[in-house]
Amino acid sequence: MDRDALADFLLRHREALRPGDVGLGPGVRRRAPGLRREEVAQLAVMSTDYYARLEQRRAPQPSTQILAALARALRLTPDERDYLYRVAGHSPPDRAATEDYVAPGLLRVLDRLTDTPALVLDALGRTLVQNDLARALLGDVDGLTGWERSAIYRWFVHPDTERLHYPEGDRDRQGRAQVASLRVTYGVTGAGSPAGELVRELLRRSPEFARLWEAHEVARRFEDHKVLVHPEVGPIEVDCQALFTEDGSQTLLVLTAAPRSEAEGKLRLLRVLGTQEFAGGAG
């Protein structure tokens, strides 16, 4: 671990950011440019004291979980994130398999979406980050681990809860779309990839998935019009728009309602209600 390089790297990247770059308000007048230490700590969900000790070269070696949180908080590119891991004495994570890195470009857009549900998914349907309104509409998945974070996995392994987000008449279409999207990723990355692992797990656990998988439908959805069902406010009609990273590994999904529609009013109500206890997760 190179404490000097780590401290300097964190300091320079913290100073290069502004509150608006990470979705924070300007706050009180600042005596120095960049984010404050407590703001970085807040974004990375760690104590301000621990982060300060990292910059002061007094902290023990950070874990890979802490480094992943810092990479996201500081909006690091993949190359910058790999450097952060190396100076902290760790090997960089496999870019194709990591579940805790979000592309900075998608994060910048997500930070600005405060009045409509939005979330970032990886190519296996795992929710990487979601805004407050997406949590209120679709459920909070932050506590889920492993394949449980994947909406594709939950759709076939926990159908009694995951499918409550959709009207009964639309569930067959959604299931086919989930499998067709997974086919795209499987075709790109192969049987030995995480996509292959997910396919084998679902073939073992879900006869329905096995039947749909054998149909060999291949399609990635760029846009969709659907009805989502919330337990408190009822059905909400939304348009779904997807913004992909250049390599197609991550997707920003934005859900919007038509202006002045009943659905728009329901989304405004959800902002007031906040996150509700609701089984399932983001889809």
C-alpha cells in the first residue's frame, strides 16, 4: 500500500469535483474549491473521521468494499478506479464481473433526475444504484446480495413477489423480454462468464425459464411502455427509456409519465409518500 499516492490521489480528485457534479446542493459559502471531506464520506457511506485519516496517511489499508464506494463517490473512470485499487495494495476488480462500479457518465445523469424514477442496471439485471423515487416505486434493493440483486433472477425464482410490480396480463411479455435480454449478454460474453453462471442457475431452479431459454429469442429493449403497480397508489402508466454505456455493460433506465396525466400525479404522490415496505425490487 502506497499511503502517499493514495492520499494525494483522493485529495486531488476531491478538489476537482463540485457539489453539482455529484448531485449535492451548493450549501454555504466555500473557502476552498471542491468537495468537503464530509461530503465524500457521505457519498461513500463511511465516517468522516475514517476518510480524513485516509487523506492524512494515518488509516489502515482500506478494504475493496471501501475502495469501491470511494470510486463511485469520486466518479472515477475505470482506469482511475484500477489505479486507486493498486495504490491501496489491492488487485483491480474484473471489469466484466464487478457489481459495485457505476459508469461516471450514467451517475452524472442520475444525479440530476430527482423528479422521476431512475436506476442503473448491469447487463444481468442487477441494480447498481437507484434514486429515491425508484425506491419508492419499485422497492429498495440495497440490502440484497448475490443473484438476488438481479431482477432477472428474482423474476423466475421469486415470481410471487417480483411480479406484483406488473399487471397479470403483461407478465408473460415481461418474462420473455427478460430472457431475450439475457440472451444478448450471454451471446457476447459466453458460457464461462457471469451470464453463463446465471443461466445455469436459472435452468436449475426454474422450468419456466428453461422453456423460454430454449426459444432462443434475442433482443435488448431500448424503450418500452408499461404499467407498473404500486401497493399504495395503484397502477402507474410509464414510458421507459434506456441509456447504455458504450460497451453495453450498464444501462440507465428512466421512467417517465405523460405530462398532466393521472400517472404523473401518482408519481408526485410517491415523492410525498417516500419509500414503502414492498416485497421485491427494481425491474
